[in-house]
Amino acid sequence: MSGSEDEDSGLPERHDDVSSGRGADHRAVVEPHFPDELLSKFEVFSYRNAASILATSFPAQFDQILTALSRFTISQTMIRTPGGSKGLIAKYVDTLFTEGDGWRETRISADLHVKLLDAKKTDYVFSEYVREGFLDGHRIDFLNGRVALDLEWNSKDQTYDRDLYAFSAFYDAGAIDVGVLITRGSSMNNHFFRTLGKVLAKDGSEGTQEVFKKYGASTTWMGKLLYRLDAGRNGGCPVLAIGITPKCVTED
């Protein structure tokens, strides 16, 4: 039970289902991998040594991620514009992680070949079968080698469960070694969104709904993600969580 929402902050009065990252790697281990400029623009949390794995085992992909983050800026108009099936921010991130650089949307599918062996007879298989579709339907926004990356800007917070389960499925299948999830930082709360005024209509004119009402406590923001990571919903998969802050937002 999360309690009622504080109208001014937009966050729950109780914090049973949000977290500040108590299970994350120590900042002294994580921060040396990131330029100070990025640490000032993003919230960064590493689980299961994700940052160190990226920096040491996948330097090319990690460099591409750091370069994309250094270029990352979104405008107030992008935030105020209704998303539809794929919003302006998601489309913008598509331009930062391109297929030409090795990033592609990926779906995993796998069958399970089961063998039952007689424990008293070496390598004697007395029964075997295949479970088709043992893994199927799990998708990741961007995959490059053994590095997975997803973006969640403003979906229902249960979307994190889908993302983390997909990371775990890919990891358990030996398809990835680390996952990265870019999402809305905790400082992008209703106090910030109230400063943006009204949502824009499709023609660009000012609508009637306040922007802050689009971004409730039950949507995807860092506290909801860290709660799930602290609970281990990523399984054994190392995960780097990156939170977008108001310092990434430019005036139009």
C-alpha cells in the first residue's frame, strides 16, 4: 500500500513502494566511470557492478552510451506534447542509439531441450523432449553485442517489471551480460512539471490540461525503478539505472 499522494510534490506520502537505491553499488565505485558533467545532469545507480562491467568489458558500447548522454537534451515542448503510441522523447532517443552504431530492437525466442538421465548409468538418456517457446515475446529497445538498453519516460510503473524480466530472461539465456535503463529521475517530480504550464494540443496550441497531471506517482520514475531493483526483480542481471533530471531540459 503506497498511501495517498502529496498534491504539491506528486510523490506518495508513504514510501513503501519507492526507494532511494539502498541496494545499489557504492558511489565511490560507480562515479569514477562517469565524467563530472554527466553526474551533474543524471542520477546514476549501478546494481551488481553494472557500471564496472560496462566500463571494463564493453568499453565501445559504454563510450557510445556516455556520448549519447553527453548529447542528451530535451525541450519543454517535447515534454508538453502528448505522446501517442511513441512520443517525441522516445523518438529522439532512437536517434541517439542507431542500428548503424550496432543498436537494434531485439526479441528473444528459445526452446528448451530437456534430457532425463539415469543417475546410475553414465550419459544414458532414458527420456527427452523439447518445450517449444520456453522463452518468447521478451523485447528490448536496444541491443548491442551483450549490452541491452531500454528507455522508460512516462508509462505505468508496472512497465519496469516487464523490462527487468526481459533483462533477466536475456541474461539467463546467455544473450546479455548487462542492462541499462534510462528513465525519469526523481527530481523530475510535480514541483518541476508544474512550472511547464499546460499540455500542448496536436496543432501546437496550448491545451487545457496541466502538464503535471500527466506525470503521477504511479508512472515510471526512478524511485519506482529502484524499489524493484532493491527487491531483486532483475534476477542476476547487472543493471545500470540512469535518471533524466531537469538539467537535461532546455527552454524552447
